[in-house]
Amino acid sequence: MSTPMTDTAVNATGTRIAAAMHTGNQPLREAGWLTKLPEAEVENTTAQLVTGLSPGWRLRVADLMNRLNGWMEARSSETAAAGAVSTLRERRSEAEREAEAGRARFRELLDQNSGTVTAEMKKLRAAYLEQEETARELESLTGEKEKQLPQLAHDTGCKATAYVLSHEGITDERVDELLGDFLVLHGAELFSLLNMKYRQFRRTGSEYMPGVIEGVNDADTLYGGFVMQRIAETGRKYSGLMFRDDVLSLTGITPAGSAKADCKKKKLI
């Protein structure tokens, strides 16, 4: 004997069904439609979608966006640090080249003047010695900055992983919820039609009819093949991702950018 539903459960179920019916009445949208809007409309449209979410999903989406921003900030810091190291390397190379050129010129003048060091040569020597010192300082500073890069990459990887796992969790849960809502609203029609299709196969694939071979063209085999082809295979291959859901519109079908690739960075240290 099943346990009677409480008033709270009944109200929650009613709210879910009402929301699903409202969702079902919305036009189909192509995946990624939100990001394709003009820049001026994205913010207002996003705010409207968030406002329409239930409190629970609003918190989940807000948490996901915080994780997304955390990953993007970590990635930006890593990129900036790598850029700074690259700039330091270039400047060190420039200082080394200038120092080498200055030292070569000093030796050339020293030879021309039979070993006499003129005032001009003293200035030249001071300049290339200063460039050599600068190159050494830049080398030391570059080394210090380079030591920070693995940790920054690790931080990027950790935050990317947190974002991706949160995104996958939300997507899995929301898809299951939408499928459940769909079956609540349309399950009776769907399963009734499937039953009628099976009965049709029972007529044409009856074991009492001539030419019917078990496991080849009997009713159960024909029905299983129909379900696999029309539902299972089509579901796997269907490329036109279309949905009517505000949560998936906000989060996107897949994690943003190269987040999954960045997940590997946490293994660098």
C-alpha cells in the first residue's frame, strides 16, 4: 500500500508540472542561443532568465557562475604571469646583445688606440658593464617568476576542474529532471503509442504465422529494433541540440572555452 502524499509534496508536484507545461509551451531554442544575442541584450536576457528560476536552481546557477569566474580569473593570472616571464626573457636577451656589442666595440677601439683607454671608451665600458649587470638581474628575476608558473597553472587546473564538475553535475541533474517532466506530461501518450506499435508487430510477427523465425523477425525482435533505431540511435546521433530550458540556456550544454583542457594543468606540480 503506497504512502499518501503530504500537502507539501502535492503542492511541489503541482508546481513542477505547471513549470513543465510552461516550459513545453515555449518555442524551441538552438543550443547556445543566449551567447549569440547582441551584446547589449545578453545582460538583460540573462537577468530575466535567472529571475524566472526556482530558488534552488538560482543558487545552483549562481554557484556555477562563481566557479566559472574563478577559473577565468585564475587563467587570466596564469596568462599574465607567463606573458611577464616572456617579456623578461626578451629584455634579458636584448641586454645581453647590447652588452656583447658594447664589449666588442670597446676591444676594437682598444686595439685601434694601442691600448690607450679614452674618455669615450670609459663611457662605452661603463655602458656595457651596466648592460651585463642588468642581464644578470633579469636572469635572476626571470628565474623567480618561472618558479611561480607551475603553481599558477595548478590553481587554474583546480578551478577549471571545480567548474567542469559543477557544470556536469547540473547538466546531468537537469536533463534527468526534464526527462522526468516530459514523461509526466507525455508519458501516457508515448507509451500507449509504443504499445500499439508492439501490438502491430505481434500481428505481423506472430509465431503462428509462416516465415517467422525467433530472434530474426518475431514481434519482440522487430519491436526492439524499432525502439533502438527510432529512439536510441536517433538520440545518440541527433546533432541539432534544441531545448526549451532556462537552466540549460544559462549554463550551456557544455563547459565554456577550454576548461576541460585546463583540468589537466593541476597535475603539473
